Amino acid sequence: MLVDSHCHIDRLAYGKKHANIAEVINKAGARGVNHMLCISVGLSSFPAMLETIAPYPQVFASCGVHPLHQNDERFDATLLRQLAADPAVVAIGETGLDYFYAPETRDLQLPAFEQHVATAVELDKPLIIHTRDAQQDTLDILRQGQAQQVGGVLHCFTESLAMAEAAMELGFYISISGIVTFRSADALREVVKALPLERLLVETDSPWLAPVPFRGEENEPAYVRTVAEYIAQLKGISPEQVAEQTTANFFELFKLAKPVTS
């Protein structure tokens, strides 16, 4: 059994590669991907996302505003707290900092990130962190906000081993996407080799970042198996070990997410 710990299945191009969300879930299940976490990127789109996945108990939800969406809608900390308190929400995010694509919105990103951390601690729900070229600020805000009280995950990780180790000291997990299969990802592969399996999650970040040999296609949760198998090769262990441990890690972190056995 595998879990896609980070996907945006409400944003797939339905009517093209997939007929509907049920087909995506069934295709994932056929490859042993039995659960997935659908990630919020904005508060205005959150209710529709939650409605879309509501019929599927194997699909969990987060609530938050992506750091690259700061210009799309005015951040409302009160609304975040209200929406994130929904029992269907198992995590806060994705949130974080991105100075690679949007350094010009740094002054908007920082207070929003701080509010996400405060909300996570208040609601006792783990954080889902997006971080690009913002290592020190990301770690500083997590520490200052006492994020170790709830833990979380650095998703789609592409940063340094030192950052991963600092995050793990705060009780965070590191999630690996299809980027690890890319030709240009030698540095990331070395980081993955060095990280303990007990702290890893796997994800697709679908519909983006499809792994080799599907690169160029729309990504989907079924492809998280490809990511897990690649990690197994890097670490010289069996795919079953990766699947078993990353699934256990997921449910240890996201305690409100309950596995569906049928």
C-alpha cells in the first residue's frame, strides 16, 4: 500500500486524460496507491475542493494558501482558522516561502506563513511546507512559531541535506516527488540516499512534475509508485520496504487521517 502524500487532484484536466476523479482514484488503486492527500492552495477555492473529494474517504484534505498565490486573493487569517477547523481537514497548508519564483511578494509571504504556523499549533494539525530558496527564513519561522509542537512535512523537497536535517530536528518529514527521477537531480538523489527512510514521504504533486518515464504528461497519484520504486533503487532496498515505511510515516504524521481498509 502506498500514499500519495501531496496531490492536487481537483486540478487535473478532466475530460482529457481522465474522465473524472473516480477514474483517477481507481487507476491509483490499481497500482497500490490506496490513499492520497489533496492539497489546498487558496481559501476561495477550498470549499469546492472539499466538495469534490468528499465522496472518497481515501482522499484527505489540507487547508491553506500557497505562497505563490499571495497576489490571487487577500490572505484572511480568520477565514483560514474557520475553514481549517473543519474535521475533514487533516493538515494546514500548503504554506511556506518561495523566493525563487516570487521574491517580490516576500513581505506578503512572511506574515501569511506565520499565521499558518500559529493556526496549525492552535488546531493541533501538522503543517505542509513549500520552500524554495528561503531556507533560513523558513526554519526561523518554524522555530519561532513552535512548529515542533505539531510537526509537518517539507513537500517536494529540493533543498540541502542540512535543511532537511534541521527540519527533522523539529519533527518534520521530508517528501520526495518525481523530481528525484529527473536527469538534473543528482544533488537531490544524494540527499535522498542520506535521509532515513523513517522520515520520508512520497508524493506526486500532480498534476505537475510527472516522474520519468511519464515526464511531459499530466501527473497523477498512480505515478507515486514510480517515485517509491526509484527511491528503493537509490537506497538499495525493496519497493515494499519503501511503501510500508512511507505509509506508516504518513499516518503517524497525519493522525486525523484514518486508513480505509475496504
